[in-house]
Amino acid sequence: METRTLGHSKLSASKVGLGCNNFGMKLDAEQTRHVIDAALDAGVTFLDTADLYGGTKSEEFIGAALAGRRERAVIATKFGGLAMSRKTGERWGSRDYVRKAAEASLARLRTDVIDLYQMHFPDPKTPLEETLGALADLVREGKVRAIGCSNFTGAMIDSRFATAQNEWSLLVRKAEADVIPACERHGVSQLPYFPLASGMLTGKYRRGELLPAGSRLASSSYFDAVRSDANFDKVEKLTAFAAQRGRSLLELAFSWLASQPCVGSVIAGATSPEQVRANAAAASWQLTPAELAEVDELAPR
């Protein structure tokens, strides 16, 4: 699989990354190992997790699964998840919190260094300079290779970050208003999450049909806005566009993001080896400028 350099760092990540939020939640340790095995075999080297995922189990399961082959993966994790900080009431951007969180993640991941350490959410109670200072210390000490941010607005993105991680897909394009221009301006790589719009861009949902039990779209009213009639209109148009070219909607969703200049790796979760393999193969379509323009008309921002 194609690899890309992340921002101004020396890290190279696979064009398709593996989102690890299912580990410790939907998947146990053995299932996690099977998914990671399939990812590595398919050329996916970029694993994105967080101390929040699975209540720390995601990091623990990844550490166990990579034992003896740590060098095959680029590990990205995050600190400052809201649920984690609410347990202690601490300022998750403070110097003490950042160091304590990093040490805990290093232990759970069974590694001496975190490749990409990301601030999960902005901390409104702590100056960003304090957080960046703490992260710079970790880099100087060799415990972190590069730093990134997640869920930041364009105005918050700093050139010292190698990456920024925001929701971005053909159906959710608000990041293009300020975040993507900021990434391009600062030389920061974007790592879009929810590239399949919580499943709407997989091709498995149809207007008027019952949602599959256990699916993300059926799990919470949070996703009601995603399964709107307007989005189904877009999905139907995009499906036809892809089919006319012998492609699937899944391929279009991944390849459209991978065609954006600032994208470093497209992060997608998976609950099975089969899903990992499908995701890994889906970003091979090189869309032409004309095709990109037509997609913009079918699913405008």
C-alpha cells in the first residue's frame, strides 16, 4: 500500500489507517489480534487509538497484539478524551496531565515510544502553549516521535502539530470551511475519521429499509442527522456515479478522501478481518480532476 509522510514529521503512514475504537468495546483481545493481523497483512501500518477507547482496553489489546512485531506498526494514540478527564476532574491540557497520560499509554501499549501523540479534544481551561510545551518535552526525551491534534477548529491548529484529525467524508464536509485550509497553510496532514459517514457510505443502507440490528446508525439517535433524506439523495447519486465506472460506493468514499492533497491517512474502524481487507483495497481509485469536480456537484459542501 502507498505510504505518505505525515506533515513535517519523519513518520510514514499507510494511505488507509485502522481506527481502533472497537477494540475493548465490540472486540475482545483475540478478535483484536485477528483484525490487526489482517491489517498488517493488507499493508495497513497506521493504527489510531486513544486512552479513552474501550476504557484503556484498546491500548492494552494493541500492545499485546504487537508484541514481538512492534516495528511493523505506526502507533498513534490520544490523550484528553472527555470521559477520561471527567473521572479525575483534571485539566487534560496541563503539563502534569499530559506527562501522566503519556506514561500510562506507553505502559499499556508495551512500547518505549509513541509514534504520534494527539490531543483528543481542546482544553478550554489550559493555554495551548502549556500543552505544546509538555508535548515538546516528550519529543525531546524520545518518548514521542510526533504530535497531533484532534477535533480542533482551523483557528486552533498550530504549525507545531504534524497532524490534525477531524470528521470528514462525502456527507460531512464542514471541515473544508476552516480546518482543511488551516492544514494546508501550516503543512499539517489531515487524518479524517468517520470516512464512511458512520456506515452511510458503505452501500449497505437503503432508503426506507430497516437498519441492521447492532449497526452504528441503529445504535443511537446521535446519528439521526446522518441518515436524513438529503443524505440518502446524495448516496443514491454517488452510488450511480461509482457504478458507471465499475466501482463501489465504498471505493468512492475512500478514494475521494485519499485524493485530497492534505490527507495523510484515511482512518476507518473495522470489526472483522474481512472488513479490514475491504477497506485497505478501497482507496486505489485515482480520481481525475473532472471526476472530483463531478463528485462535488453530486455531494456539494
